[in-house]
Amino acid sequence: MVRLFLILWAFLLIAPNHSYAQDYYNNYSVPQFREMPQRSPVRGDFPRKSARSALTEGQVFFSTRFRFENLKNSGYRNDSTASTLRTTLGYETKKYKGFSGFIEVENIANLAKDTFYDGQNGETARPLIADPDSTEINQAYLHFKAHKGLEAQLGRFEITLGNERFISNNPWRQNHQSFDGFLFKSDMLLKNSEVLYGYLVNVNTFDGNHGSNGDMKGDNHLLNILHNYKGGTATGYAYLLDFNNQTSLSTQTLGINFSGTADTYTLFDVGYDIEFAMQSDYGSNPNGYDVNYFKLEPNLSYKGFDLKAGLEILESDGVNAFITPLANTHKFNGFTDQFVSTPANGLQTWYLEAGMAFKSGHKSFGDLYTKTAFYSFQAENGNDNYGSEWSIQFSQKVFDDYDVGFLYASFDAEDYTTNAQKAALMVQTKF
């Protein structure tokens, strides 16, 4: 496995340059290196002549997201029905000598507190919908950008890397995950490449400032290198996580991802997403283990229609499994969230997803996007059949400023956990 990893890493460094392709729909975007967490440029955003004018002539940002979510689980006496509202208010300064600042306050309000278990309210006879009440500073950072491909950032911020399998702000949860630390990014260190290094001292999880797991303090290093080649991108990464209070989550993960499109000379766009990673214990982790991760995902798109099939494997040695504690957990392995944590015997997932965009024909409504998916889950170590899930979702932009979405998913359990069904209706806007 080590030899294979070294060969793939060498390919990343010598592959020829080419801008990478991305599908039109975010749900089916080719995994890529995300920009540093920035808001929309401040109107008239050119350097101020004084620090005072940069501070006072910035721009206010506001967003809100309402979600009605119902979760049924045959292992619980009652259903959970949550009506939650996420509201953010932020302010970004203008630039002064390359520097700018941003601060954002986030509030999560439960409109029907006693009808679901949020992890903190004691309603343990109901299944978990982890959106507890919370008010906190979600982001507060100082950003520096030089003229020649150099950026740095210090403070509290949201960030997503690649396809969000390892590092993400976990955007499905109402309380977004943010990070305290330092980021550095440059496209000058390696030819045709972007390099990001991050040092994190704390993770502010979706558990909120009142939760027992709301803070994950530690000594964490992120290294992400993206290289463009003909038809796609190669991304190599090293994530060294050492947590003080959750030592079993301390891991060293080294991996590489290839994604892009192939020249088939047909009417269809044929894409691929291939990833391999190695993980072992790190730092304060009391367990000793070495396991691997693998994903193979071909995809096909044509005039608003998208189809992808895939296999994802998180290995286990029978005691310890490959884990992704900082991932966008809702994005992978089904929407009922049965596999937020990897089972002890690992996880092997076969999946098929299809999406279609329909023109609305009305200027007040954007395209209607639909997606349906099927997942089959098995143990990677052993013969257990965990179960299967199917889901369907719809999303549409309304009156330019509003996004409306609906999701339904059903998990049929076999040798793992219990049956579950989830339905969610969402409305969000931002200014």
C-alpha cells in the first residue's frame, strides 16, 4: 500500500497542467480545492487610504435558514419533529494594505424544543436531531492577501477542503462547524499547484457552546496540495489530528484524490473521482492501528442529467475502523445519518445517484433540481449486511433570493442499527 501511495504522489507532482472541469450543479461538482472562507466582495472593494475608513465602510451580511425535520426510528418510542431556525449576522471590512477582517454571529433557535432530542434537552426517548439552541461567534478572523498568490488567515473560520470527506464546516447542521487557528495558501511554491497549510487549536462542533463536545481542542495540522493536469486535478493531503479531550479521534491520514473528465468524443461528459488514503493512530491516541480508505466513482452528465455510481470502503482491523471526525458527515453514506461514525467492522458502500434539472419557464423561479439515490451498506471486515437506503430530494431558487428544498430518505436495517425515515423541508435566504 505504501508503494502505491508513493507512485500516486509522484504522479501528482509531474502531471501536466490543465484547468479542471466542474459540473454545473453543486451536488455533482468535481471535488476541488476550495478557496479560503471569504464572503462576497465588498461593493467597491479597493484598498482604503486609512485603517479607519476600511473599518467603517465595510458591508453587513445576513442569512437565515428554516428547517422542518421529522425523524422516525423503530428503535425509539417516539418520533422527533424539529422546527429550527438558523440566523447569521456578519460584517466584513474593506481592505487596507492587503488586510481585511470578518466577524459573524450565529444563532440557532428551536421553535418546538420538546418534540425532538437535540443531544442536550433530555428528550432521550426520541431519535437525535443534533440542532441544539446556541448563540455564538461563528467566525472572527483577520485575512491578508498579497498581490502575487499569497493568502493568510488568523482567527475563527469555516473551511471545506476537497470533497469534504475529511475537512468541512458540516453545513447540513444548523450550527456550522468552525475552526480556531491559522491558514496559509499560495500558488507560488509549486508549479501549476496550490498549497494550503493550516494549524488548528480548536474545533467548534455543531454541538454548540453548551454541549459537552462543543469544543475539540488539540494540536492539528492540515496540508493540502492541488495540482492541475490535463482533464482534471490531483489533490494530495496530510491531516494530522491530535485532540486533547477525544484522544481516540487522534489520527494521521495521508491520501490522494484524482478527479476530472475524460475525452470520450461523445455527447456525454464522462467524469471520474478516485481516492485512496492511509490512516493510523497519532499523538495521544491510545490505540494502535493502520487502515485504508478507497473510493471509485465514475459519473456521466448530459444536458442537465447527471448519473454516478460508486464504491466507498472504510477499512477496519476488527477493532479500529477508518474514521473522518471533521467531515461533512451528512453528505456521505445516506441522508438518514446512520453512519456518522464508522462501525467497528468498517463500512463498504455501493451507491447509485441520478439527478435532473428542469427549466421552470418563469423568471421568478430557477431550475427545479431533483436527485434520487440508492445505497447498499456492508461491513468491510466480516459478512454483516448493514442495510440499504433510498432517498429523493428537490431544490429550487425562488424570487432570486430564496432557496427551497425538500428531502425524504428511508433506511432499511439488516444486521446493524434499526429502520429509520427522515423528511425535511428547508427555506433559506441571504443578503
